Amino acid sequence: MYKLIINPDSKKGYISPEIQGHFSEHLGRCIYNGIFVGKDSAIPNTDGMRDDVVNALREMKLPVLRWPGGCFADEYHWKDGIGPLDSRKKMINTNWGGVVEDNSFGTHEYMELCRQLGCKTYVNGNLGSGTVREMSEWVEYMTFDGVSPMADLRKANGREEPWTVDYFCVGNESWGCGGYMVPEYYASQYRQYQAFLKNYNSDKKIKKIAVGPNEKDYNWTRTVLSECFRDQGSWNDNHGLMDGFSLHYYTVPHDWAHKGSAVFFDEKEWYMTLSKTLVMEELIAKHSAIMDEFDPDCKIGLMVDEWGTWYDVEEGTNPGFLFQQNTMRDAVVAGINLNIFNKHCNRVKMANIAQLINVLQAVILTEGDKMVKTPTYYAFKMYSCHQDGTLIESSIDTDRIGKEPEYQVPNLSESVSMDKEGKLHITITNLSCSDAYEIEGNLLGHEVKNVKAEILSGEMNSHNTFDNPNAVKCEIFNAVKAEGDRLKFTIPASSLIAIEVETA
């Protein structure tokens, strides 16, 4: 019997909905054919956006969507993607597959997509091959409600009212595909560029994000923050220079040359993958410790704006399209990471899984007019109960599992929140691919009045296909027994459970 201890009276922090954010890049079939099919498509759409995809994402409660990249962002010139479709410039997407990018999905289309989804906007600016003027004018084009060349251009292109840009990042992976910069140089560039990202509407402040580290590059974090905080006086007040600092980390089972199959894997690779994804806990803790030195009040969010599993592409697909299947292993990876983000919610203010449709750890796969919700989709849908909640103190007994010592992992992962109505939401992930565990929960000082739950489970290789789209899905879980301040249930192997508790 594994003990789950919950203290509803101990509130630990606010869980930003954006922790469950998503990422869409002009890569493979993420945008084109995944989200956007054009107004003339036979596939049902609204202003070019696939109705089935939009409806599914709304049901999942997608809170924020990052765009246009990724590596693509630092080759993207926004003026190529506005105006009449037949006059938009075409280019070769040199980063992803060498295909023609016709720019039919640009600023207006992205903003329309976010309107349909009801989500916040997160735009990545072109630092690598762009200019200060280009980035500044893009913000003016999107957000200025006055008389100016860019506001007039927006109106000429059919949009009278400005949009809201919630988040704007200066560059992407500037230590890599975004320019191969050293941290001192990036920090100098960031200080300059962010100064020209004007807040034209004081009621809708743009939150500015700096490019943070790749995985364990702690020197990047310390150097960029040191340079950005230099000569700033009482910078604990965060004088508008920075609202967020990004972190990228991908779960790669083997190595970048041979990542492993998304579907055909054994028990050893199962635990190898989970052990690699648990590195996220270490990364957040260590980068947060450095951030604490400069920003002890956590006014700057750590934005994990690229994360997820990365396997070898599916056989017969374009290697540059990064298309991979999605199994219960990916759902467990999602559960682990979402629990980690919840536990670090005082510092982690946003996270964006890569990527939304048809790329890497996608929540949806499409093929023509067909659509499949992946196990990762259902994990996010289950965990949406935590959005806008309060983190509650909790802990659970664990054992180390896995036959290979270097890939052993704790058998259970959990987090607990309280919503605005006072209901508790408990999410637990079973990391074992073979064993179920009996769990007894204790709600300190509170008795259970009502309880309901749902479960996502399956064999470790289970996945949904276009021929069998419902092999893995959420189901009602009636096996939670409540008595007094106790909950008792058994969590099956390779599963996620979400429990809602109303206390007396």
C-alpha cells in the first residue's frame, strides 16, 4: 500500500493555465494540412482552420499557442505572410524538409486560429536573420490602435482592430539554429531588441521572453541574466526588461543519431525514456536556483517552451517532417512532466509541448480528412483540471523500478490542486509498464463528501490509428473508495488517473 498525503490547508502556489501550452511551427504537416487547409478545402473549415481539429483542441482547453517557430522563426519575415494570398512571397523551408513555404498562413491566420481556439498568443520574433526595425514594426502592426504606417497597413489588409499579443520572445534557440550566439552577445542583442517592443496598450501588456538555455547549459542562464541585470539598480522590481526566460529539453531515449522507435520498443527502452524525461526535474531546479539569485521574488517566469519526446520518424515519411506515432509511453511522459511543472509552479509560468499536430509528441494526427486524438491528447485533457488552480501540498510513497540501474525511476508521480470552488484535483501517473499499485490517500483534516475519477490506461505500446482511433482514450474510473478522510484505489500499470474530490 502506497501512502498519498494531501494537506488541503497548505497552499503552495498558483498553477498558470499556460503550463499546459502548445507549440506550432511551420514544420512538416503541423500548420499546413494539420491545422490549416485553406478556405476552399473540401475538409470542413472555418476561415481555413479545420473544424474537427479546432473543436478537439477547444475540448482539451488549450491555453496558449506558440508560433511561428522554432528554427523557422529566425528565417521568417512577417511581411511575407500578410496581404492577398496570390501576392505573398514563396520561400524554401530550409530547416524542415526543403519544401515550398507559400506563406498562406501568416499573422492574420494565426490570430484567427487563436480566436477560434480561445487561447492566448505567443509570438517568436526573428532575431537570427531579422532586424530591430522588422521586429518592432511587427508588434506595431499587431497591437497599435492609432495612426501609424503599420496600423494603416493592417487596416488595409482587412483588420481594423488591433490584436492582443500576450507573449513575445526575442529569437529562438539563439545558442543554436537561431544564430549560434554566445550568451554575452545574445544578452546584448536582447537588451536592444526588447527596448523596441512597445506596449501600445497599457491594459494589455506584452510579456517579453528572453531565449534561455539548452538543457544543462547553466553558463548560458547565469551569463544572460548577469548581462541583462547589469547596471539595472533595483532590478528585483523587474523594470520591464524581461518577463520570461525559456528552457528547451527533449526526451530522446537513445541519442540524437539513433533516437529509437515511437512504437516498437521494449521494457528497457520504456524505462530509458522515462528516466530521460525525469531530467526535467533537475533542469528546472538548477536553472531556477540561478534565477533565484537575480529574481528572488519569481517575477520572471521559466518558460519551458519546447519539450516532449523525440523519436526516429515513421518509416516512409519525410525525415524533415518529424512525424512520429504516439503511445501510452508518451501519455506517461506527459503526466510526469505536467506533474513536475505543477510542483514548480512558482517559477514555471508556461510550458509548450512540441508540437501541436503531426510533429513530434503531437496531441492530434491527421491524414486527409481523418483525425486521431493521441494518448498525449487525453493526458492533457485529463490534466486540464489543474488550470488556474492552487497547488496543494502533497506527497506519495515511491519505490525505484526498472531492471537497469542507470534507468531506474520512481514508480509513481503525483500533483494536487484546488480549484476556485474548493474542489481538489489529484493526478497520479503510474510509471510501471507491468505492475499495478494499491494507494491510500489521506486528506489531512478534511473528510471526503463526493469523489469522481477518470483513467487513461493501456499496454505500453498502445496507440491510436486512423483505422482504430479509440484504442486509447479516457474512461470513467469507479474504483475509488472513500471513507472519512481516506481514499483507496488501485492504479493499473502504465496509466494516468485524475480524481476530483469534494470535501465536507
